[in-house]
Amino acid sequence: MEKIVNLSRLIEELVKEYDVFAPVGDDNFSQFSPIKNLGEANLDLINTTKPLKNLFLPQSEKLFSVDGAKENITLEPKKNINNKRIILGAKACEVKGIELLTKVYTGGTLPDELFEERRKNTIIIGLSCLEPRDTCFCAALGVNPFEEKGMDLVLTKINGKFVMKSLNQKGEEFFKKYPDVFSEINKEDLEKRDKLKESVLKKQNLSLDLKEIKEKLDKEVDNPLWEEISQRCINCGICTYLCPTCQCFDIHDEAGKGQALCRFRTWDSCMFPDFTLMAGGHNPRGKKKARIRQRFMHKFSYFIDNFYEPGCTGCGRCIKFCPVNVDILEILKKVKD
Amino acid sequence: MKNIYLPYLMVVKNIIQETFDVKTLQLVFKNEEEGKNFSFLPGQFCEFSVFGAGEATFCLASSPTRKEFIECSIKKIGKITNAIHELKEGDIVGLRGPYGNTFPMDLIKGKNLLFIGGGIGIAPLRSLIDYCIDNRADYKQIEIIYGARTPQDLVYTRIFDEWKKQQNVNLHITVDRIVGDWKGHVDFVPTYLKELKPSAENTVAITCGPPIMIKFVVEALVALGFPDDRIISSLEMKMKCGVGKCGRCNIGKTYVCKDGPIFSYGEIKNLMREF
């Protein structure tokens, strides 16, 4: 079903029952934050500075607290991860990032219940991307700005109005539950939407032979590219922190002043020299070149081996925010040639 | 809701000073019920917590056939191992696991076994050695070659006698150099292996130790006629989660924590392309 939605009124209804998150902020810094009304959200952002992964794999998260000392220790696990929540205004590349992380975190014999619980409690209302940035290359990764996979509902902004379309049963129920906030869509709007889609897809149409790139990466273990990039890279880790699919974390214990000892998990980065440093001093990825190689090989070779698709969504954040202009797209093109 | 990062609470029952920098901790489950449900096989590992210091990865050094304690043998070398060495009997620690694959239990059944250990690398081997001794009928001749830097660095000297008195078990001890009073063999482990010339006939070789030792041991084993799939080793990588999510223990597409830590030399050769 698809209808014109009065978004402001819908959000007023939703916040009564759900925690609602949407892009908040401006071009300097933005992220998905809780909102109480439409005015707090900024749906005109191309994509947020901080990726949506923060809501599924928080930058820092308490795993449990340790009460008592010595022989009287007990552990208090974190309870009740979150209420039912709605993420509103996530672009296709963001949602794809969550889909890829879901493969890592909920696959295998030991699924991560923290991640699973969050995914289960979340309804995603996507937002068609109408204006890709010059660093965007989602189409090359098989995502496109109008991609709807992983969303429950999707919004498209046409002539200042929002069209809302349901993509599954969960989404369908919105129309029944909040009938007052929807109005019928007219033919003109639909035509306008289709035209818009066409023009956006035309703008974002880069295609890359990822299979060929993987073959070349696998064949040339010691590709001179890694050395070349490592000379420029300063290992700041921003590419991994802001990457919607980078999964790595550290686990460590901290006690704030006057607070209980807690075990935390925090984002970590394969770009950091101590990421793989072992207690004896041995470090299998001690050289910058090895770390650069790990980052690109992980996304475009290992991830494909393990999960049958690349670990990248083409969101372009790593290109936009790299302080020394390491450009993942340029690298892929170079590998190919 | 469950939480895979929540460890079992363990009581440090006994602490055995193996060498000046290696201690074995004998642990029991604080909650007996959890202990009853805990099962593992030789080769698997755990994440060991000292609350406040953090978590680190160690092999389960005791045999699952000996249910009284779970043992970890730990060399004092970094932040967390230092904290472990500070522990007293009765303290509570955390343990997550068992994680990873096991030694190839089907492959070794009915075979002669050649164990080659160096330094603290004897710990994962010990789990399997004791397991084999407790299931003696399933295995043929057992040869153990074990070496350390000096006589003072030999771990498990307290159980050497128990191994030696087993039928069809031979223990060959060597040290890199003599410190103090030592009447035993002096040589590096790979050199001693070449000298002993064990037969590859119907035999599986299992080795663990410092990377440089493993490298030369494997060369010697290949020269002795051991095929790649009958040379088994345990790999070591930095780990945090132990369950394939935290992203640091991979060698190429292989995650040592969930695809390993036990690999055959054939598999290791493929992995080493990545370095």
C-alpha cells in the first residue's frame, strides 16, 4: 500500500508507543538520535556523519557490571536492551549496512543476542535517496538509492510531500493503525516519483565488476598498491569508525569514579597498530601495509568468501572523511586495471 | 535475554607454581549446575577474565576426562597475565567458552601419536595427552618430545612421572641451554626431533610452541615423511570475543577463533599465503 503521509502527525502518534530515531544534526555533524517531533529531524541530509550501525552496535556499550569484590563477585548483565523502536529516514546504504552486520552478528553457532534483540525490536522506515553525493557509489555495490531491501516501509519526498509505501506485513499495519495521518495519493505524484527515481538512478549508475576485482585481489597477494596507500595513510581509523559495515570491537573493563566496575565493548579499528598485538610482543599485522591490505581485502575478498557479497555499501563516508584522501573507489578501479 | 559475553564465575581452587613465570590455576564452577553442563574437547580455548584487568585467551590445559578442575596454565607476560599471577586461592574469576574447534579426534583414533611441545606450548598438548592416557585403548604408541629454554622453564615437571609410567608412552625432554644442575638432553626441539627420527608410519604429529620452533619442527616432520594432513598445530592470534565477531584473529577469510585454533599443516600452508 502507498499513500501520502502527514509525517509530522505520524511521528506524534509513533512517539507514544515507540522510541523514534531519525537523522538529527547538520552538515557539520549528524547522527540518528531520538526525536519527539518532525522538527527535530533533518531529513534533507544526504547521509549522517555517524552511520546507523551506532544504533545496533553502539560506539560504547556496557555488557555487564561487576558487583562485590574477591570471593563475593556477582555479575549483573545489562537487561532490557531497548524498547520497541522505529528508525525513520534511513537511506538504502544505511539499511544495507545493517543487513551486512546482521550476517556477522547473528550468523554462526553463537549469535550475538545484544545485536539480535535490537534488530528484532526495530522497525525501519527508509527514505529514498534523491541526491547522491559525489563520493557515493552505492550502485556499484548493487545497492541503489531507491533500494528497499531490509526496510519495513519507505518514504519518498515529492513536491514537499511524503509518499509512504509499505514493504511487508509489519509496514502494512501502519496504514490500519493510524488511518487519520494518511491521504490518498494522486496519479500526478506517482508519475513525478517515477520520474524522480529515473533521474536519480541515472546519476548513480556506476558499475564495477566485483567478481573480477576479487579475483585480482586474491591472485596478487603482494599488490604494490598496499605499500603505496600505506605511505599516505596515517592510521587514524576514521574510515573504520564511520563505516556502516565495519564490525570490529574491543572488550575492556572500566570503573568510573565512584561507579561499579563494568565491562564494555567499544568500537575498535583494524587500522590501529595494537589491534592484533599479542602479549608476547608478536604482531601479525604490525606493519601499516598489512593493516591497509586487511581493510580492503576484508571488504572485497574475505567478506565475499564468508557471506557471498562484499562488505561495503558504497556510502562514501571513508572517502569523504579520510584526511589524506585515500579513495576506496579509486583503489577498486586501480585493482581492476 | 542471554548474553554471550557474560562469563561463568569460577573459583580459583588451587594455584600451582609451575616455573618462576608460569602458574597453573585449577578452577571450579561457582555454580555447580553450570559446571555439569560445561563440556569441551582437547584443543578448545576459553576467554579468562580477571574483573578489572580484562579478558584474555588461553587454552583449556586439562583433559575433559578429568572433571575435578578446569586448568589453565598461564605465563606472566602482559597486563592480564600479570593480574592472573596476582590472584589468590578463593578469588573469583570469569571464564567464557569453550570456543574453537578441537584436535582432530577422529583422525588420531587408532594411530601412533607424536607430541612435540615447546615452552608453554605444552599446555594445549597436555589436554590431549591426558585425554589419550585416559582412553588408552583408542591410541597406539605415544611419544612426547618436550623442550624449554632452560631446565627451570620446563612446565608440568610434576606430571612427567605420571606420563613416564604409562605403558607405551615415552617422554623425551630437552633444554636449549643448561642452567644449574641438568643431566638431561641439551638441544633445540627440532634438532632433537631429527635425532630421535620417529617413524611417520600410521602416526599423527601434534605440535605447539613458539612460531619459530613450529616452523623448524614442521620442516623436520616433512623430511621424516609426515604428510601435510598428519601434522597438526594450534595457531595463536589476538582475540577478544572468541566467537568470530570482534574481527581481529582472521588470517585471510579464516577466523582462528571459530575455524581454528587447530589446523593441519596443509591448511596452515594455505593461510600463510596471507602473510
